[in-house]
Amino acid sequence: MRKEFRLFCAIDLGQSNTRWVVSSESEEITEGVTGKGIINVLLPNGREVLRGNLESVREATNMFDFQVVSIAATGIEKERAEYSVAIEIAEKVFRGKRVILNSDIVAFHLANFDRGPGIILHAGSGTFAYGTDGLGNSVKVGGWGYLLGDIGGGYWTGLKGVQEAVKSLDGLNKSERLAQEFYNYLGVRTKNEIKPAVYNESFSAREISGFCKVVFSLAKEGDPVCREIIREGAMALAEMVIPVIVKLNISEPTLCLAGKLLEEEGVYRNQVVESLHKIFGKDISYFVRTHTALYGAKIVALGELEGKE
């Protein structure tokens, strides 16, 4: 079945860049990064951004005669309206190819659990828990974005840090270090300079998220306010796992801890694990992410090459 398919192209459309690889059944042939990420295709210019990213990949891979294109895309899920728009664009860009489009979450889970049961607990700028039971059933919790949720993520942590720094300036808590680091972060010296520095077009969600590094750094040094922020975020992340386990009826859950915060911030990861043990006892195992969504897209493409369902 489909034995004529000998090459494939796997693509990871992330928030910050687009990564791709051309491979055969046995080895990678070439790879690249466009340096551009994806935005919601239903937003202004969203379709153009998606089309531009895919066309960049197509131009870079024109010399290769692949028939399968497997795409893992951030924020594009089959149950949502964005999917039909995105798959139509992808099929037009890769006309004549077999195009398979999945959420990066689905690809990420596949990459780390190889179609078996398991739960992804992810904390980057945003947060979510996603699990499958290996029988085709899946549950997602979180992933609502910084305005609606994402507690325990980079934006939430940075915002909590900023808010606690302002409280310290007003004498409502005791974290002089946090207040001073907030001054340093903004590049100001007085309280009167803070609002003009924050309420302007150059200070965005990215700057709020960036302040989470200060919170983690001070937490490591023992700052009680920052440590409480970390504790609260870690417990919120652990609690996201509860409805996934309940709805899928997983008796011995295994978690993959993923995302920049859980992969790079050891103190935070340990706090999350401690919180998980408080909730579930010792009957829960975990590992730190071993493969990316691009790897999952490769698995999907290879399965199509080999005629697997």
C-alpha cells in the first residue's frame, strides 16, 4: 500500500519559527528553519502568514520529489474552525501531495508515547495537559491563552511577579529584591516612571512573560514571595492532570513534562513533581520530554509511507 511514497516532508509550525525536514524511510536528507512562526489563521493576516510559511518550505524543498507532507501546527486542532482553513491552504501550497495536518499537541504526544497511553503536562508561555488512553480517546485541559487561563505558565508567572513587585513598592508585602529587580527590568529608578514604562506600545505580553525569569531566579535565592508564586503555579499545573486521569480512567498514569519552564527550570520542575505526589501519591511516574512535535510529524509521515493506519 502506497509503496511509491519513498520521501516525505515533515513540518513543525510553531509560535516562533517553522522547522522542517525531508527524509526517506531510513535517513534524513535535509532540514531547515524559516524563522517565522504561526498565528491564528482566523485573525487578520493569519492566512497569509500560514501560506507564506508553507511556501517558504516548499521553495526550499522543490528539488525533492516527496509525496507525503506531515504538518504539526500550533493551535490548529481538527475540532476547531481553523482546521478546515489551514488544511485547504496547505493542500494548495503542496498541490499533488498527500497532506496530513495535526495539532502540534497530537504530534508531540505521539513523539513521546508512540501511540500508547500517557499525559503531556506542558508549561511554556502557556500551559496545558493532554492525554490519551491508547484506544483513540483523548482529553485536553487548559491551553486557553494568557487572557483566559495558562496559570503556571511564563506569562502568568511574570504577571504575578510584576503585581507582587508593585505590592512591595506599596508596602503590601516584603520583597524589596523583587521591587528592585522590577525597577532594573524596566530601566527606571522611581515609582513615577513605572506606569509610563508599562502602559505603552513597546511593553507587551512578551515583556510580561520575560519577567518570569526574575521570579525563578529570586525563588532559587529563597525570596519568600517568589517561592509562593512558584508553589502556586506548580500546584495549578499538577491539578490540570486530575480531569485527564479521571475522564480517561488511567490507573497508572505516566507524564511527560514538557515546555521551556519544565525542561529548563529544575526548581520549578521539582516543585511540580512534589505537587503531583501530594495529589496522586507515589503512584505516578514521569519523564522529561525526549522528542519534539517535528519528530511526531515524522512518525505520521513515515506511517503513511509504509501504508500504516
